[in-house]
Amino acid sequence: MSQEPLLALTEAVAGLMPRARTELAELVSYRSVADPRQFPREECEKAARWVADALRAEGFEDVALLDTPDGTQSVYGYLPGPEGAPTVLLYAHYDVQPPLDEAAWVSAPFELTEREGRWYGRGAADCKGGVLMHLTALRALRANGGVPVSVKVIAEGSEEQGTSGLEQYAEQHPRLLAADAIVIGDTGNFRVGLPTVTATLRGMTLVEVAVDTLEGNLHSGQFGGAAPDALAALIRILDSLRDESGATTVDGLAGDATWEGLQYEEGLFRADAKVLDGVGLVGGGTVADRIWARPAVTVLGIDCPPVVGATPSVQAGAKALVSLRVPPGVDAEQAQKALAAHLEAAAPWGARVEVTPRGKGQPFRADTTSPAYAAMARALRDAYDGQEMQIAGQGGSIPLCNTLASLYPEAEILLIGLSEPEAQIHAVNESVSPEELRRLSIAEALFLLNYAADKQN
């Protein structure tokens, strides 16, 4: 690209950054956890209205709060471009993970706080920052001749819950999100300052496993030693999901796939994951094999008596919530069935086990040879001072990707975003790098220019 539009967009984005910070602070202030058991539904509704109002202010048409089947709202808007221009769908989500232990945050989780060059707050990177990335890129284009493509924006309201509301809505309204290219703003660079697109996503299946052994709790002195303890049974069942190395072992699922491409050096991973000194990593193969190409089980929670207030009792029942990340090439539905069968078969002492599905999403693999990737590679190179675009995988899940790929097989799907390792998404003290927000806003604006020009030629 010639220097003139690059310089103009760079200056425009720089001028827009104070506004982006102010607006991100407003959006972060909404406690938009899409689980009414934890936060009032009104918090999500406020965030949805904020996004809708922002789209209207930028000239979007048909702005709507979509009531999705899971009881949440996603925000849609359409910005018409020049006649004959391609259509690009921009995705982000405004719902966030719960803050976890609010006392462990250095600053309040729902107050955007600047510290040592980063902006801290729940959702700052994942993915309210993605909403601001899209808005900033579009504003920069509007200040420099206009947006060269037709744009659809969809901001999901329940991505973090994995309840598939938007996927179901899209399937029921198959033309709504149709586009020539789709930019999913919910991943991140491999490292700060290293421009990266994500080519694969692991899928996810979530199940609740309940174990029952007795009609009621029993005195551990009077009955312990012979009475079957449901909590002990649950622990044995969960332990069966890993081998001696800590690698995931689910009967019927292969665990030996390898990752070809950008590698994740073990020392960097230990630092990013904040692994304690002397504690080893789990599994075998390269780090990239383990987090991008293989299944991974995680016990997300256990229902059992807390230490404080516990009584000397043999437990009659216990529950756990179990997540299984599903690598590309494996069907999430089949993986869920395999996980359920494994959990049931692992029950000791004839304990009664009931497995209830709680959510799932398919894995995803992008076609990185498509023309849109060439347009993005040029855009990232310009935005990152000549650095070449890298292609990485991601262990997380974005179930909507496969829905969109199925509905629009000709669409080119790209994944970028602000959730680089230092962002600590899903953990306490989540943050976003404003420099990444600046550069990726420039890159997205350049991509839209490149893509429009390539389509005309």
C-alpha cells in the first residue's frame, strides 16, 4: 500500500485512541456476565444497548437487539457500502467472564484502570476491546474517504457461556450474517507486537457429572470404611481422565496429533501461564501439540462441602463440571458422547453416575490460502512496521465460527484480536495493550481497503 493512506489511517487512529479508552471504560463498567445467577440480566441489557447506540451513531442501519434462543441478546447492524462492494461481517462479543475473586484484582474489575502501559478491567481484551477495535477502524475509514465495503456487525451476548444462542439464531435466519469475508475479533497475537492470525480453534464440550452412593450422608466414624463415599468415587472418576504424565485420556479419543507451524517455546509458555517454580507441565509432545492439536480436559468446579464448616460425614452425593477441549478434525458431538461414556464406565463400587450435557461447540480450521488472508497479511505488515503475519492455533473455542462456515461455505473467515498472553483473559487482572488496540485498528482498516480493492480487480 502507498504511504499516503497508511499515514492518514495511522494518524486518524492515533487521534481516536482517547475516545476508544473512554468508551472502553464505559463498556467495561457494565457487569455483563450472561449468567443471571451471578449478575442481574440488566447489566447485559445495558451493554447491548451501548453497542446498539454506538452502531447507530456510526450510521448503521437495521440496528437490532436480537433475542436469541438462550434468552440473551446479540446486537446487529448493517452499514451499506459503495454499489457492488463486497460485504464484510465483523464479530465481537460484549458478554464477559465472571471476575472470579474480586479481592484478587489489583484494581476493581469493572473499572478500566491504566497501569504500567496497559488498561485493566474484565472484558478489556476479551472481548469488549474487540468491539472498540471494530469501531475505531470504521471511524478511521470514515474520516478518510469512507468505508469501502458494506459492513455487518454482530456483537454476541453469551459467547462466554457456550449456550449457542447466536448459533441457533443464525441457523434460523440464514441470510442475516451472510458476507464475503468474516473477521472474528476474538483471538489475539501470539505475542505483543507480533501480528498473528489464528487458523484453528479447539471446540468444546461441557458436561455435569453427578455421583450418588447413599440415601443420605453418614457419620464417618460409625460408617466410614465400608460405606461408599460419593466424593471419593467422583475423585476416582475424574482422575481417570488423565494418565501419569497428566495428558488427557478419554476412551475413544486420540491424543497424539501434532501441530505443524508456529511453535510455542516451553520457557515462554511457563512464563505466560505463570507456572510455579518446580512444577512441571503436563502431557507430552510440543507445547503447541498439547494446546492446539490435542484434546484437553479440565475440571471446572466440584460441588462438595467446603473445608470451613465441613462435618465428619461420608458424602452421599457429589457433582463436577467438566470441560473437554476438542481439537480440529474431531466432532464435538462425538467427543461429548465419548466423554460421557468414559465417565460412566469409570465409576467405582457400582456408584450411580449421571452425565448431563451443558454445552458444546465445534472446532474450526480456516483456509489460510484464501485471498482475504493475502489482504490481511499486507494490512498487518503495514500496521506492524514490516513484520510478517504469523499463523497460529488457539486452544479456546468460538462455536460461532463453524456455524458461519457451514451457513456460508464461500465466506473467508479470519480471526484476529487483542487477547495476547499478557492479557490474562478469563483470569483476575485481565488487561489490554492500548498499543495492540491501536495497531490492530489500523490493520483492520487497511484490510477493508485491501479487500475492497482486490475484489474490484
